[in-house]
Amino acid sequence: MKKLIFIALLAAVVLLSLGCISSEKKSENVTTLRIGYQPSTHQIAEMVAAEKGWWAEDLKPFGVTEIKEFEFPSGPPEMQAMLAGDLDIAYVGTAPPISAIAQGLDAKIVAAVNINGSDLVFKPDVAYSGPQSLIGKSIGTFPPGSIQDTVMKKWLQDNDVPVSEVKILPMGPGDAVTAITAGKVDGVFLPHPSPAIIEQEGKGESVVASGEMWPNHACCSLVVSGRLIRDNPELVEQIIKTHIKATEYVNSHPDEAAQIYSAKTGQDLNMVEHSVETWDGMWVSDPELQIPSTVEYARIDYEMNYTQRELTEDDLFDTSFYKRVILG
Amino acid sequence: MAVDDTLILPSFFQVLEALEQSWQTIVTDDLPISLLHFALGMGAGLLVALPVGMSMGWFRVVDRMIDPIVEIIRPIPPLAWIPFAIVWFGLTNEAAGFIVFIGAVFPILINTYVGFRSLPKVYVESAKVLGATRDADLIRYIAFPFALPSIAGGIRIAMGIAWMCLVAAEMFGVSTSGLGYKIWSYYYLHKMDYVLLYMIVLGLLGLLIDRSFRYVVEERMLKWRVGLTQ
């Protein structure tokens, strides 16, 4: 019996030591395009392209017969799905792909989705008079490694505010909105539409936009799997073309885009319109706009030991498709 | 597959390496916080579940009054209570303890109730013949000792659920350390070797506490049962 247990343990150790065996999938035609996104006004372009049928219509000539959308509450689970090979493209904040690519995700950022777009919101009874106001305050924001956490900490450091003197509480957007609504934190730093929700409820006031903290910082981007890039470059080009078309449409028809977003997510239309009107973000598609800040995020991630190596522009971006599309 | 093998299942040696890197943090930062959350939840669970379960098991009127409330609340997942935990307790250790409490309270309550309800009538009648006529005496000397094995079983189940709830309890900003918080935090960074390490630590801690509990309860308090089924 003891011998059997020993053999079983040994087998388990060997198996664990080897890790799992990954198999390289052979190149194949993509008939179903799996798109990941989050219910954020930052990513309205994806929703507009989906609701107007542009994904299906534009990608049909490339053999894509089915579009499958997957909604995620935040970037990390979305990247986990991509790591598992369950997504072909992802609309996602720029930070989660950095840690995922550092851990072996075979994917690249091929286009930008938006820049800026987060607000520091204070409770109505908490006065704000500059970055120094945050000393001793409790601020709810996304966990370490997120764009919000990185942007806020850099802003504090740039303004000589010791990060250790601000009580930064890592949490999700829903929990942060609940916390400030219940008056349990002094402020939150969140991407839109959460600041608009808080303002509309009269539970807080936006005091600094993230674009003031770090002008034109990268926020969401379009990530495409390496398999798609290698095996279906024409399809990737078309995906970018459709993304550009949707982004331009959102910029020229913000009210209709807000309606599409509201209908898709069930969020109050007035609140969405308020968010779209008041945010400091911009819907963009040129990846060059995101490169400097994204490379800086990667450097900070490496310094903070969130990644084991410092990722470069080449590790993170493939701008060749966008350039080809723009040059025609 | 868009991924190397590490992300599907980190190897034994990768987890060992993660342990080498972070064992000090686990011991000094994470374990104390998680044990605090666990103790708060389990302590509150025991304080609420034992008297309520005993009252429900002993007094039919209490059973009829409280049972519907218990059965309405019991199926609600502890995760669903997070917004109320934030509103009621703020972003405090008590809020995390509350989530653990929600997971732990019902197994103890139900097992206490069942233990009391299965008390044979002949025991009560014999005790009354011998002079224990008050409810308090009957509960203390007859019903509680009889129900103790069932209560102990409930506590063991509750401890298992409490550890499960700990991960949810530490994901909404109550602390920046703790075994549950670190599982989320490393998952956000896709460091699956660390995620697995913390999962293993959580499992081992659960095993250690369960064994300690069983030693105290089964080898000491329930020693009289030896020979019946063991």
C-alpha cells in the first residue's frame, strides 16, 4: 500500500514538474470570431460595430460566418480567457495585456481604443485643493497593475505626495461605487461611466480627470491574438478597418452611441449621456498615441516586480496593420 | 492555444520558487490577516448559530418563527452580501469577517438544530425522572451533550466554507494582504505560480485547523464515543 502511495505521489510530482503539455494548433481558417469586451463607455466602438452588424458584414468576405461576443467585468479575466485561447480579439485596458504578455500571452496591441477617461471623485463633504489633499484620505481604485492604480501613483509621486500616506484600497468598480455611495471611502479613482454614476446620484464630485494627471495616457486598446496575426493578416486588417469605422462613427454620433451603449448594458441613458459629455477621454484608433504611456506602464510594472522582464514596444505593439490600413 | 504551459498549470518547481520568494510575506502579512478574518467570521458564526440552533431545536414555536427566515437567507451566496458588507461595516476587517460569517453560520445552525431534534424522548423523560425538570438543565445536561457530535460536524463543514468565503471576503478592498487578497492580486497579474502557491497555503491551513479541531473535539470532548462507532 505504502509503495502504491509513493508511486502515486511520484507520478503527481513528475506531472506537476512538467506542467501541462501545450499543443500548437495548426493554421486554420477562422469562421467564428470571438470578441471580448467590457461594459464601459471606453469601448463603445465595439458595441456600435456589433449592433450595426459591421463585424458580421465586413468580415464575411474573409470566411467569418459567426461573431461571438463575450462580456467581462474587468480586464484580467478577459486576458485569462485570451491566454486560454478562448478569444481572438479583445477590447481591454492597456495594463492587463502587459502582465498577460509578460506571462506568455501570444498577442499584440494593433490599435488604440481610447485615451484618458478616468476621474478622481471625492465625496461631496471632502474638500479638494490639489494632490496634497489626498494625504490621509482613503481612495478606492482598481488593484495594483491596473491603469488607474499606475496613473494615480505616478501622479502622486510627480507631485511629491508620498504614496504611503494615501490609503489606496484595491477593489472593483461596483464595490468602489458602493463604498463612496455609502460614505465609507473619501474618494474613488475610476474609469467612466462610474464617475458619472456617482455624480448623478449626488454622492460625489469629479475633482481631477486622469488626462490632467497624465496627459493622453493610454487606456483601452484592441488586442489581437498572435495566431490571427500570423495566419489571417488580411482578416486583422479588416478588423482594424471596421474598428476605425466604428470609432469615427462614435465620435460623429455620440448621442446614438450612448443609446446603443445604454440599450446593450441596461444602464440609464441620461447617465450614459452625462458620462459621454463630461469625460475627458477620446475615442481614438491610432496605436502610436498609446505607445509612450504603455511602454511607461510596462517599465513601472517591471520596477514594481509585477512582471519578470521589462516589455518593450516591440513586445506589446504591432502597428504595421494600422499603417497599412491608413496608407491604403 | 495562445499560451505557454505555465499559465495552464504551473509546475511543482515554479510553485516552490514562488514559495521561496514570498514565504516571509505569507507568514508575516498574509496569514495573520486571513486568520483574523477567519476568526471574526467563525466566532460570530458560533455566537449566533449555537443559541439560535439550540432554541430552534428545543422550542417548537421558535422553530416555526425562525425556520422560514433561515431558509430564505440560507441559499443566498456569501458573494451577494458584499455590497451590504461595505455599507454596514465599511472597508474593514469586520466586513470581511461578515462575509465569512455568512458562509459559516448556516452549517453550524442546521447541524445544531438537527442534533437537538434527534434527541430520543426517552432520554428527556429519564432525566425528568431523575430530577432535571427545567429546560435549562435538560438542555445543558442532556440535549447539548447528545447534539455535540452533530454540532462538531457542523463546525467542521462551516470551517471549510469559511475558508472558501475568505477569497471573496478579501477581494473588495478591506486589506492589501491576506491569502484571499493575494490570490486575486496575483491572478490580476497572471502570475499563476503564485496563485497556485496561495491556493495550496489556504488548503494546508484549512487542513491544519481541521485536524487541530478534530483532535480537541474528537479526542477530548467526544472521547466517550470511542467504542460506539470507532
